[in-house]
Amino acid sequence: MPLDHDALDSLKISREAPSGGGWRSPRRWLLLLVPALLVVAALAVLGRKPPVVETGLAEAPSGSGRVAILNASGYVVARRTATVASKVTGRVVEVLTEEGRSVARGEVLARLDATTATRAYAVAASQVESARRALAEIRVRLADAERMLARNQELIGAHLVSQSALDTSRADVEALRARLAASGAEVAVAEAGVAARRQDLDDLVIRAPFAGVVISRDAQPGEMVSPISAGGGFTRTGIATVVDMTSREIEVDVNEAYIQRVRAGQAAEATLDAYPDWTIPAHVIAIVPAADRQKATVKVRIGIDGLEPRILPDMGVKVRFLDESVADTGVRPVALVPFPAVSGEGAAARVRVVSRGVIETRTVVVGARQGDTVGIVSGLKPGERVVVKGPADLHDGQKVAVPDAAP
């Protein structure tokens, strides 16, 4: 029986890979590999930590926005401040003022016990009256003696009186004239004594030495006051403290290494610690020509251009000395950022803003530099956080980590 070659061929095993299907198929391998790579990439992205950046806060500019070349701190002071005291020791009878009250110059603040001084004044007045009456008596006797002298001078020519009688009359007139002069001097002394006693009475009335505001009431009725401390703590040395509010100014200590930046008449801006949003125009009055060896500072007096009741003595204040060499263009920055936060110049200036942990690059208009900060005229708002230091390959939309940043 002949062989069936077709049947035999069908029984052969093919060595070639099947064209499709099977677990060794390249297409299936590709379908399995791509998802695996995507999963690995996703895990890599999720597992990679975002870069850490150092940021700074965009702050609202204080004052007029003009360039400041130096900052200093100090206190508001009053050039005319007086603790009003008594010239004599005495007991307080009444105090006629309270803290916060405005007083005029010469206004009565308090009165001391005047019992003894009043009696001494009465005695002195009596002595003046007695001296004046004695003077009047001597004047009457002198007038009589002068008439007697004139009569004897007429009679001596008619030889009706002796020469000795005429000499006696003349001596009486001279003696009375001398007594009249002495009595007049006694009257003057007595009147001076009355003036002294009157002054003693006036010294018991305590008056304001100048117009101002009472900031402290230091004595009460019944207490003893004295111009000097009597020891033991039972005697007051003052009645009240008065401040002349028109003499308020600012005193700051400037490091002696930077005092060359300050000059008399220089413009400045002051900000009270109690009112940080209120800028007060000011100017330099004078530089005190003496340095503090311990602190290495020089005291500078600052005049306040507009005095207001809110400015109180001993308030803390910060002063910005303005750079008058830079012209005031009227362009005010809307925010101040650390100088390293700005990259590029001119129209290419930009900052990187961090918002909810994501980078956003913004083009900004840069103003004048103020110390370690630079003014931003537009493109940024106060309160936004900008990158100061970070990787060079930061890009928009990238997540970053900001240590110690407020959420």
C-alpha cells in the first residue's frame, strides 16, 4: 500500500513560533510591561519628597514708602517736665489738681498750712504800724522845734534871747531830724519784714511753673512736704508732676558706626509701638555731641512735625531716617520682599510665589531697594510668601516643602 504523503506531512511538528496567541507572544509581553512601568513610575513619583525651599513673607511697606537709610528705636520724651515742690516745709491742707488735668501757668495746685505764717505776718504788720506812728510823732516834734528855732532867730536880733538858747533850739532841730531819718529807716525795715512774711504766705501756695498736663499727683492732704528729703519716708518732696506737652520730641540711640548717615534737619518717619499703622512725619533736631562708651551709641533728638494727643511721653517709638538723595517720584511700593527673592532685572524681574505648597512664577515691577528688602510696585500683594532660597530647577506647578511656614 502506497504511503500517504499528505497525511504524514500533517503529523510533523512545526518549529516556528505561532503567529498569534500564547503566553510567549510579544504583544502580550508589551501589554503586561507598560502597566508595570506606569505603576513603578507612579510609585516613584509618590515616594519622592518635594524639595525644601526657604521663603519670606511679602510685607506691607510702612510710612510713605520712601527709601530709609537707617532705622533706630527710642522713646518719646518731654523737654519740659517738672516735679512741683514746696519751697518750705509744711503740711498739705488741700490739693487742687488730679492726673490728666490741664493747668495754666501760675494756677494753684495745692496749699499748705498757713497758720504760723499768718500770725507772723500779723506781727510784722503791727510793727510797721507802730514804726509809722513813731515817725509821725517825730515829724510833729520836729515841726515844733523848727518853729522854736525860727522864733529864737528873730528874738536874737532884738537881744531878747541869749545865744545859748538859740544854739539849744538849733541842736533840738538837728536831733529831731536825725531821729526822723532813723525812724523812716525803721519803717522801711518793718515794711520789708511784712513783704517777707507775705512771701512766706505765698510760698505756702503751690503753683504750676508752666502750662501743661498733670501726669502724677504725689501728695495728699495731711501729709508733710519739704524741699529736701527728711528721711524715714514720711515727708514728701513733691506735690505733682507737670509735663509741657508742646515740648514733646523723640530721643533715639544710633550706633556710632552709622552716625555719619544722620544730619540735622534730615527728614524722618516715626512709628509708635502703640500705633504701628500710623506714620508720623518727623525731622532731626540735633545730634547730641557725646557718645555713650558703654553702648557705643550717640543720642539723636527727633522733632515731631505734627503733635497729637495720642503721642504720650515715654512711649516706645521706631524711627526711619530717610535718604534725601533719592528723589521722591511718587511711586509707592505695594509690598516689600527680601532682596534675594527677586531674580532678573527690569521687565524680566520675577519672583516665585508659594501658594498652598505649589510654585507660581510671577513677573513683578521692582522699586527701590530699602536695606535688605526691595520694594515691589506691582505683581505681588502683602502677605504672600515668596521663595528666597531653593533649587535652581523650580518650575510652575511644582510642589515644595516650606519648613515652619504658616498654613
